[in-house]
Amino acid sequence: MVRLNPLYQDSPANRNGLNEWKRVLIEKFEKKMTNRGNPFPCIPATIGFSTNQLRYGFVGDPRKEATVRELADILRDYTESSHAFGDYTSLIVFYQLPDDIKKTYSVEDYEQLFWQQLSQIAAKDELPWPEDIPVEAHHPIWEYCFHSERYFMYCATPAHKHRQSRHFDTMMLAITPRWVLESFNKVESRTEKIKKRIRQRITNYDSIEVHPELNSYGKEDNYEWKQYFLRDDDSAAVQCPFHRKNTASSLYD
């Protein structure tokens, strides 16, 4: 079966074959990842880009059912192949936003769209939720899962202004497997140094303080879902908007 939206690996030849809107977004993303004068805060992401370990997906209007199917197919394909891409891999997803969304949507509107996307693609997941991950999001070790893989989710939008680390010219997802993060965290002394550099970069990059919900996975006061979509101020949703039909038993039920 041929996928309508296969995973994209960037290269000069591949980029020349892209539709204009896709090529423009890749070029803008490249500029963000390679800006030495104002370096992007997430150092592992810039390494993933420079070593060509990132993979990309392009989808349509996030309000449409067809887009949900596209995204589910792309994430499934990525999940099945990601271990071959390298220890700094992530999946970057660009949406083709209609003008009415670009012109009228607030950060909170995009937040609602983001959680709708996660809930809707989860409904298309063909594999059960991992038994060792609680289904209830308000748990320190909960994280988003798809196709039995654990993921950290990141969303950027055109509406973010103060938090430039969460700004992009279209709605964009960065989806990172937990095994990538675990590999990064193996050498604790190095990890702590890089985390300090990342926080300093965020301070330089954004015109607002580091969001109070940024934390480390597994800590008792950490909730991953609160970090997936950071608002353009210090506020956060009281409850996780993610909903998934519980079709699997969990050790934490």
C-alpha cells in the first residue's frame, strides 16, 4: 500500500521535488535550526537537524478528518522506522493552515486544535496503550503513546509572540520518542550541563520567563502533558484535554 504522505527526508534533490508550500516551510525551519546569532534553545533538536536524523511529515487543515488520517499514517510509519534514523531523531509535522486559521486563531484556539489532534489520532491507534503507562494523564510517568511507542510532544504556532521557542509560521509538531530522550539522559553529568545551556538559551530566545511547567520526566511534581503545549504566558490548563478510549488494561488502573 502506497502512503499518500510518506515520511520526508531532507536533501537538496528531495527539496527540489517538494510543492512550494512544503519547500517554504522546510527552508524556514532550516533557518530556525541553523541561526547561530540567535540559536534555537533545544540543542538536541539542532543536532538532529545538522546530522539529518529528523524526518518530516506534511498534512492539511487540522480541522479535517482527512488530516487526522494522514497524521496517524505518518506517525505509524515513523514509529516503525525511527530506530534506524539515529539517536537524535524526531518527527517534525507541518500543517497547511488555511488563511482563516492564520488570521483569527489565538494561542488558546491552537491549544484546543492540538489536543483534538492527539485525541483523534489516538482513536485510530491499532495497538493497545502500553501497560506500564497510566491512562490518566495527571500522573508523573504518563506520556503520550501511539503504536505502543512513548512520545514527547511539542507544538509551535504562528500565534506565539513572546515565547519564540514555541513560534513557527504554521502549526508545527515535533514528536520525539522516549527512547531518544533516554539515550540523551544516559550520561548524567553531560545531560545536566546541556539542560542548563538549554534553559539559558530559552531565556535569551524568549521575551518571557521560562514557563513554570517545564520539568523533568519522572519527578513527582512533573506532568508531561503540561509541557506539550506552552501558552504565550505563564498560565496552563487545569486539566489535561486529552481523551482516549481505554481499550487496554493498565498497571495503574
